[in-house]
Amino acid sequence: MAFPLLCLCKIPLDEWRKSRANLRELAKKGTSKTMPRSKQDKFISTLSRLSAVDPLQFEAILRKKFQDRDFLAAIFDALVDGIIVLNPSLEVVLANAAAVKLLNVQRGQGLVGMRLGELPLDDTVRKLISRYMLGEDRETSLEVELPGAEPTWLHISLHPLRATREDDGEQLLLVQLRDTTAWHQAEEQRRRAEYWKQMATLAAGLAHEIKNPLNSLQIHAQLLQRALHQKAKRSRSLEMQRQLQSIDIIVEEIARLGRVVNEFLSAVRPGRPMLQRANVNYHVERVVETFRPEAESRGVQLVLKLDYEIPPVEFDPNQLTQVLLNLLKNALEALTDTPDPFIEIRTELCENHYAISISDNGHGISADVLARVKEPFFTTKATGTGLGLAVVSRIVEEHGGLIDIRSDLRHGTTVTLRFPLDGRPLRLLEEAREASSMAPDGQKVFSVDNAPAETSASGQDHETRAQQ
């Protein structure tokens, strides 16, 4: 009964009202030429029985079917997991909104009608589906990472189904897409926390073994440097100049080594934040004004946009200053040879946190470098130690926050810092509904969505621009 009624949904109700005598003719027109004879007979037989039904009663039945169909379609589109249904020709016959979003397909384009080879999936997934449909492989699940500016992890499951309840119904394949990105991010954060814990233990031993001899070397090198400079006043020989140059290099390198050790210790043991409840907008503005002369000297425009809806929050002023200055300097260095360079500093009040973002229109960061920027001692700078961003990450984590870095080789880089409003770590806030997802083993993990919420319309934007 379900199949004929579904076909009748395509017959206008006014045609039904015109004449019940035409019902059999409409049935013949509505049947497919490729439909088996047995199904055609069953279809026409059912319509013959329906011809005796009162038109108003039949109209009510059809309306109920339409309502049920729309209700099921709404549920289908409301599913969090992406669902794609493929026919034996590996063509998409059904897909919900979540699948369109997860595969980053334009909503106007949709997925229905696409063939398997046209879907933005990994080759491994295509081969898995093809082998499954051919009966060559019974593997039904796979974990893949979709490439892109923001990598997305998907857990893909295959489920066979038939188009109808009859045994001769068309064999279809349901492909379930589950976003496990948040779970992988939480695992990466856990792994990084364990790494820093081990590094802190190592640093405690190295601090005594390295810093004491280093301090002694620095003191004696400075004494020797002072003595040679005094001696150079009486003798300006070429040999003396070489000795002065050598001792100056020694002192500089010892100082640089000391900075590396200090930065390393700060990275692994940044210290517990001395939290104070204050206006974060006021503090951000002060840091930006401190940095403004350096930016102006290089012809870089600073744009400050503050969301005054952010309430007083708890943070360590000294550590936040260290974080902001580090990120501002990184942005400034990325603007070398950039036409019309600018840096935008923005604060935003979001649902359960506030965000501070620093954006530049520089040359951006490649995907392979972006994947390693938080690693200690990794740097692309000739004079960098590779610890600056590691220190930033540790301070943000000690504040219970998260750091998000997005970059485009054509449009620059944006670093977003997200801090909790109530002091609880963001990764533990169950109120972050948009970022919650199910781990592959069924464990629920929470983190904050990478996409910042829109600034409140009532929030004012304070823009400060420096002339180039």
C-alpha cells in the first residue's frame, strides 16, 4: 500500500476530483516502463480498489501522507550525523543537511545526483564503498581526515538497506558520517598536556644543571669583556680588535642561551596565573597602545575593535600582556613586503566565553607549518627560538582557555584566544552544544566551537586607526 500511495502523491488532487473513471488511465501513465509486470498489476489493482473510496476521504489520506513525509524529512535533516544513501550505480539518491555541511558542499548544489567519484571524500573511502558494493570487502567503518585549512575528522560507517520491504527491492547503501574532530582535538590536547608534564619534570633537573654554570660563564665573560675594553683604550692594534670582537660574540651568545633556557622554563612551567577580576577590554587597549609605536615605525595600520558587552573577568594581567605582545610581534613580522599591511585586534562576547583575536593580512602559513607551530623549538625564523607560541599556548591553557590558529596563504593569519567567563576550563563546559560530538567509542567530548559567535548587535565597536 505504501508504494502506490507514494506514487499517487505525484497525481494532483484536482485530477482525482475530476473523474474517478480516469484513475486507471492515470495509473498507466504514472507507472514506469521499466517497472516489472507484477508490480504494475499490483499498482493498478490497488488503484482499482481505491477508486471506490470517497474523494474527500482519499484526499485526507493523501494529506496525511504528505504530512508524514514532511515530518520524516524534517527529522532526517535534523540529524547531527551526516547521512548519504547510494544506489547500486553509486549515485547519491538521498542526503541530509548534515552531510552537505560536513563535506563542505554548497547548499544550493547539494549532494543528490552526484556520483561517488564526485563526492569530496578520500580515495580510501571511495575504495571502501566500491569494494563493499561489489561484495569484495565486508569492512564497514573507517576513520579519515578531510584535508583543508581546518582539518575535519570523520568516522564513516556503512549500512546496507533495501528500498522496499520486499526481498526484490533495490539494494542501497547508507553511508553515515560522524564528525569526530572534537574528540581528536581533545586527544591531542591530552597528549600535549602529558608531554608538557614530562617536560616540566625534565626542566626541573636541567634548571640547576644549566643555569648555574651559565650564570658563572656570563659573569666571567663580562669581566673579561670589561678588562679588554679597558686595555683597548691604550692599544688599538688589529689583534686587540679581534679579541674584542670575539669576547663580544661570546657575551651575546651566552645571553642568547640564557634567554633560550628562560623561555624553555617558562614554556614548561609558566607559573600559576595570578588572577584578578578586571576589564579585559581596557587591558587589551593598553597593550595595543604600548605596541603602536613599533607598528607605526614599520608603516603597519592597527585596527582595534572591542566588544563592550564583555563583563569583568578574571585573568593574569602580566601573562596576558606577554601573550598579546608575542602574538602582535608575530603578526608584525608576517607583514614584511605586504602592501597596505594591517593588524586587527578584536574582542568578542560569545555564548559561554569571550574571545580575543589578532588578524593580519600577511603572507599566511602553509598547512604543513601550521600543523607544527605549537611544537617547542620549531621555528621558520632565522633568529627565533621556537618557544614563543609554546609559551602562549601554555599560558592560555593555564587560564582554562583554548587557542585556535587559522591561516590562508592569500589572506593572512588569525589567532583566536578563547577564555571562560566563569573560570571553568572551556573543554569541560557542557553548555558548548555546537562543539559537542560523540567519540568513536561512544564517549562524549566537549570543546568550544572553532567558529566564533557573531558579536552582539548591541555591542559597540571601538576602532582606533593609525595612519600609515
